[in-house]
Amino acid sequence: MEVEVKLRLANAEAHRHVTTLLSPFHVITHRQHNLFFDGADSELSSRRAILRLRFYGDDERCVVSLKAKAVIVNGVSRVEEDEEDLDPKVGRDCVAEPGKLGLVESRILGRVKEEFGVVGENGFLGLGGFKNVRSVYDWKGLKLEVDETDFDFGTLFEIECESADPEEAKRILEKFLKENGIDYSYSVVSKFAIFRSGKLP
């Protein structure tokens, strides 16, 4: 179970303010391309699950993830997540032809076949996706991920923080944002849900 604090930043100015304040604690910035897949008969989405391929930078890395039963309450997200690395070239081939996902040797894709019944070359459907710039910071014992997510219909700014004690992490983060006059709110839906809705919340 992945448990994360998710706080939405109001706008680009708030994002710039946060990244400036956190700059001494910057670890790395990832350029990500997230692409999503379902079964041709909605076998995954009908059971609140989704398959994602995430490419990093110029395809130096690809991670396949199966996410299920996501719930966000008061800015804390809980989701069942399983992931593993995939050869980026294989990943790109699957983006071009989603049916190839059914032929890839992968523990996670094996789970998709066995648990959700997505099989055969016509079994997978590409849903599209979005790009994200994720700046990672090591701050006060927390790993903060500050995202700038580009959808076709607008840009979302968000702070994520995975934590075993999300309420404490949220308290520390909210104190930081309030003390610095940064406009924020609790995230209420996932980036994937925003992508599927076709509009910013």
C-alpha cells in the first residue's frame, strides 16, 4: 500500500515559490511521460485498477505499474501499487502497439492477465497520458516530490510526500506552506482521474 500526502498548489507562482524555498534541498529532477492502459473491455478500470508505463527523460528508464483501489481523503492518498522496471524500447513498442503488452515477459503483466483476465493481442487499449516534471527534495527527513503536470487542457501543480505517518508529514508541510504564504489545497483526485475527466478540478 502506497500512502502519500498530496497537496495541490494554487498556480505557477505558488509552485515557483515552493521550489525556490526548497532549492537548497534539491536532490534530482525527473522528466516523466506517463501513459495508461486498460483492457479492451475495461477489465481494469471497472475494478478500479489501471496499468501505467512511466518513461524517464530520453527513455533511459521505463517502469510498469499496476495501481488499484485509489482513495484520497483530506489530502492523503492510499493506493495499492505494484511496479517493476521494463526495457524502455519494449515499453515504447507497447505504446505504439498496445497489444504487445500481452506478449511481454513481466511479473506485473502476468498479474494483469491472471487477476483481471486481460489476454490476447486485442486485450489492451492505450488511453494516452501526460507529461510531468518532478523535482525531488530531501527536507526535514521527508522526501518531497514537487510536480508540474502538463495535461492537454492545462497545468497542475502538486506536492507529494510518501510517508508511514502521513498526518505528521501533512502537518509539517502545511505549517511550511502557511508560514510562507503559499496558496494550497488538499488534492481530491489523482492525476489519472484528472486526465480522464479532461479538465482541471
